[in-house]
Amino acid sequence: MILIDGKKIAAELREELKKEVSNLKVKHNKVPGLTVILIGDLTPSQIYVRNKEKSANEVGLKSEVIKYPDSVEENIILDKIQKLNKDETVSGILVQLPLPKHIDRQKVIETIDPSKDVDGFHPMNVGNLSSGYESSVPCTPLGCYLLIKKIEPNLNGKKAVIVGRSNLNGKPMTQLLLKENCTVTITHSKTKDLKAECLEADIIVAAVGIPELVKGDWVKKGSIVIDVGINKIDKGIVGDVDFKEVSKNAKAITPVPGGVGPMTIACLLKNTIDCFKRSQI
Ligand code: GUN
């Protein structure tokens, strides 16, 4: 069984990105810039944003975090995004989610220039991804995709089952695997027999937010299992996969933590660099 070491693979990716940034600096005499907007003081968001900033600095990006109180008015945020859209030193803009209730999330996402949308959440990027055109791809599914490709470079004809149909994970994951010629089944809370679906899979991506939902006898021998879940329960942090039992059948599996998580931030840096490169053409 291969334990997919997301921490190590993310560190390798960051190393590659660091070299790329240094080459871009020589070529263009400037470096890609990432601006993160953080509204409110939710602890998980603060931790994520701090990690994003730290990693961005580590690979040599220009990084900026703009903080607003929870009570900030929506138009202040929209005006700021419009300014950042016009700012040539900003290659990528990320507004940390979740947002306070009085701020319209979709309006915020749609105000970001699609060419600076490092989250890949703008409808134009969503559409481009589903049409198979070049686009920013949401960081978590992109990270999962890179991990899967490390284990199995040729995905032609593989059966993939995605557990969870969110816009952040399940749907873009489907598009990425379809592009690789997988046969993809997307499952969700109303799926009739989730176990039977999972048993068909060569690749399972669990991104549903239910602790240890995917059991050992749901997984056929030799499958690749990617666990996107981060769930806090009494015994600590667990994924959406029963790691101990599923590892007995899987060919390769990601741990939680230390699997998908580190890849998400590395992919954000990659997206920022890719936005910069497209803007220089
Ligand atoms: N909050 C949790 N995950 C994410 C993410 O991938 N992007 C943004 N913008 N906010 C998040």
C-alpha cells in the first residue's frame, strides 16, 4: 500500500514553483503577486490565510493580505476588488470564504476579473473548465488530480467515483478526470447505493464532509483513494474515509492530515503563477 505523502509532494511542487518564480523574475523583471482578502476573525480562515501568505513568500511571490472587520459593507469589498483588478502588480485575487451573511458570495466571486481568479470560482472559469478550455482550476481538486497522476500517470478508461457534488470540489474534480478519459460517476446524499457505486471504482475521491463515511468494504482491491475531508470529532481530525480499514484494500491512499491539505496551498501558488504567465503573453 502506498501512503500518498501530500506534504512531501507539495514541498516538491513548491520547490519547482520557486525556481519558476526566479526565472520569471529574470525574464520579466517582476514577480507574480497574490492578494488575499480576509473578512472577519474566524479562526480557521485566519490560519488558512496565514499559511497561504507564508507559502507565497517562501516561493518568492509578492504577497499581500487585506483584512476587514466582520461588519464591513459589501460595496467596500466590491470596490476594493475592482481596484485590484486594475492593479498590474496583482496577478491573483482570493477572497477567503466563508463570508459574513450580509455579503453576497456570488457577487464577490463575479466581481473578480476571471484572469485573476486564482480560486477558479468565477462562472467564466467554471465554464471554461467544463468545456475543456484553459482556465483557473479550483485548488483542492487540482491538488487531488496531481496526487492521482503521481500514482497513475495514465488514467485512460479508469472508473472514478466522486463522493460529493460541491462546486468547490466534486464538480471540478469530475471535469479534471473526464479530461483524462476516466469514466466518472458523481455521487451525493441522494445516491441510492453509495457502497455499490464505490465498489466499482478504480479511483475514489471523497469530498462530502461526513467523518469516515467510506468504509473498508466499500473499496475494491487496488483502488486509489483520495480523502478531501477534514472533520473534527472526539478522537481528533479525521477525513471522509475510514483510513485504517480502507488502507487494507487500497493500492494508494491519502492520510488526513498530510494528504490533500498541503497540496491545496501549493496549487494556489501554481494558479497565481499561471495567471501571471497568461497576463504576460
Ligand atoms: N475557504 C476554504 N477553502 C477555500 C478556498 O479554497 N478558497 C477560498 N477562497 N476560501 C476557502
